[in-house]
Amino acid sequence: MVSPILELKDINKSFGHVQANKNINLIINKGTIHGIIGENGAGKSTLMSIVYGLYQADSGIISVNGKEIKLKSPRDSIENGIGMVHQHFMLVENFTVLENIVLGFEGEIIFGKNLEKAKTDLKNLCDTYNLNVDLDSIIADLSVGFRQRVEILKSLYRGAEVFILDEPTGVLTPQEVDELFKILRSLKEEGKTIVLITHKLNEIMDLTSEVSVMRQGEVVGHTATESTNREKLAEMMVGRSVLLRINKSKVETGDVVFKVENLTVKDDLDVTRVKNVNLEIHAGEILGLAGVTGNGQTELLEALSGIRQVESGEIYLNGEKISDNSELLNPRELKEKGLAHVPEDRQRMGLVTDFKAYENLIFGYHDQEPYSKSSIMKDNKIIDYSKKVMEEYDVRPRSPHLITSNFSGGNQQKLILSRELNESPKVLLVGQPTRGVDIGAIEFIHQRLIDMRDRGAAILLVSVELEEVLSLSDRIVVMFDGNIVGERVNKDVTDRELGLLMAGVA
């Protein structure tokens, strides 16, 4: 018999006029892996932030093991056996693993004998759950997968019985995902409870025993995982049927439109991050660039779009050399030549978050018709255009005058994508196009990319989502440690094969 370990009853939470959670009732059973899915703005992260004590509910009851509790801070949650592994890890990079784990609780440890006991206890936990973490390692020296293990170990050491994981596989290779799933199953076998927030329906089907679906702040469905499938869950999330894998026809590619020869790029610390890279993209082709985050993809995109200076090598657009290692390219001129760019970091590079949505929707094109004439902005035209685009891309809320920082991350992403895709560029450089975007919008965005490709655009797609790369790309190259380590025509290639290349195994 399973028994509830965590119960939420009539949970409500509002931010101003926006009600993020509406009368949420949810039961998490002990010793299960419970999935929570939903679109952007569905209220998943808000709900779990309430459970972890980051937010406080406006009303409702939270119970752990049948006992009603008040959670005013993460420490309260930790003391009640609730741990959370955030999407962006909460680790100090120049500290050791051990130092990160005791951080915040160091007052309870007298350095010396008790610290050694903590180290012994942690080694025992590593052995029990096969975490295989070196406690003396510096966090900055660890891979993303091992940093995630440190977060899990930190929660274990603090006595967690319930583990909340927020989008835990977003930056992992397929092999690292397999290792994470082994750890989570091991935790379950030891009687721990896992709450998994993810937008990846294949992970829900592979890993969970129960799944709850949220839409517009409410729980709209709950089912045993074995009683459902990906299509049913997607329809429940969005409220309509969803095409999970894009249908694309085979097209004849044209001439090489964009070409990179022996490109080398350094980062802000003068470290070489892109090493003699060679690429070419044809008209009517999507070239997928796969790789674990941090292997030079960001610097490559920034160099190709004119944001970062090229150290050496050449970049050609329509046969014209546009690179210059003595100065930056001019992004404005590149736009005029038909090159558009969707940056990986939407808030730092793609938006001015203090500006209004309608202003962000035309940045880079604001001096062109129909938005302006003779340097005079046409406000009515801009607002009308913004309303149309926000409707087309399902941006929520549909308020052109709303400050951009007040939109969710996924809706901010839609603002950028609509701005760049709607200008029908000849070359599109797109980084992480569906990061943080809900499943209904993913379907729409993928179809727009395919439509652009069918109209003859040359597209470079950079994504950590292997399913996305495999679904959209005509050819795939893999980047590891700044080098292109493999190229495959997207026919019969597997995610395992690409995963090995992503890990540097040729």
C-alpha cells in the first residue's frame, strides 16, 4: 500500500492580478516518482517553489506525512525533509564539493572532528546511491552531470525524503541522462520520493509512476503513467491535439549561402573556445549543431552574428567575406544582408527587459518600414503589428505595453523568435529556439523553421535538445571542446551515436 508523503489542499497563489495557482489539490505518494507537466505559465514552478518555501501560498494547506506544516523559508522545507534540485544549480564554483554541501549549515559543524564525520557520512551516501563524487573536487572542474549529483548529495545529506527536480536533463548528454535516471531509481528503491518537473514527455513515460498535468494554474488531470501515452498527455497540457514530431519533406538544397573556414574564437578570458571550425550551410537546409553546453557553441554563434570578434578564419555570406579579425562585424549590416540571429541567452542578448513588449518586437528593424518613416516611429503600426504577432505566437498575456521582464521566460523567447523569423531572413542563426517554451509553442516554432527552410533559408540550429536536432536537421555536426568532432547526414543516426560524440568519444 502506498501512502501520501506530501499533500497539497486548495493552494492558491497570486502575483498582483495574475493568479498563478488556483485551488491546487495534489497528493504525492511515498516511494514514487511523480511527474508534473504543463505549459509555460501553467504554475508548475510556482507550486514547487511554495513547497520548497521560496514562496508562501496565499491560502491552502500543506501536509507532510499527514501533519500540517507551515513553510516560510527553504530551511523550513529542509527541516521537514523536502529538498530541491534547481534547474540552475545553486553551487559556488570555486568551493569544493564538501564546502558547498555544508554551506549554510556550517554553524552546525565544528571544523575538525565533526567535519571529518560529515565527510565520512557523505562518502557512505555516495556509495549507497552510486553517486561517485569526489568530495575534494572544485565545482568549476566538474561536468554538468556531476554538479547535478552534488545537488542531489546535498539534499540527501540534509535529510531529504522528497526530492523536487526542476527540468533536470536540460543540459545533459544522453549518457548523463541514463546515469541520472539510475540514481533516481536508486533513490526510489530506498524509499525516497521524487517530484519531476519536465517538459520532456518521453522522460515522463520512462521514469514516472504517476503524472499530474497543470494548465493555466490548475491541475487538469492526474493518471498512472502506465495508463496514458505521450499524445494524451500533450493534448491534456495544451487543450488540443499536438503533433509531437514534425513532418518535413525532402527538399533539394541550393548553393552554399553561409560558409565558415578555419574559424578560431576566444572568450572574454582570452581562452580559445572555437578551434579551427569549418561549416557550410546550403539554401533550403537546416544544419543542426549538437553539443553539451559550454563546448564553444555560444562563442561560435556570437562570432557568426557579429557580437564577438573573430581571432582568425573567414566567414562568407552569399560568397562575400564578412569576417575581420581586427574588428567586430557589424550586426546591423548583417541584418541588412539577410542574416537574423536568435541568441541563446534571451535576457542578456535578445531583449531589453526593462522595455515594453512592442519595443522588443521591432528592435533591429525599428528604423525600417512599416515601423518608421523618415526617422519617425509609427506607433499605431507598431502596436497593431505587435498585437497580431502576439496572437500568432500565443504570447501570454497579449499586452504589447507590458514591461518585458513581467513575461515568463518562455513567452520572452516567443517575442524574440517572432521578431527574427517574421523578417524572412536568408540565413538564420538560432540558439536554443525552444528553451523554456511549452509543447504547443514548440510545435508552432518547429513548423515555422521548417517553412523557412522550405522557402530556401539556410538555418544553423544550435540546441542541447537532441530530439529537437534530430527532428529538424538535414545534416548534424557535433561540437566538443571547441572542435567539430563529427558530421552525420540525418538518416538512421541515433541519439546514442550523437551522445558519444558529444562526450568526446569519436
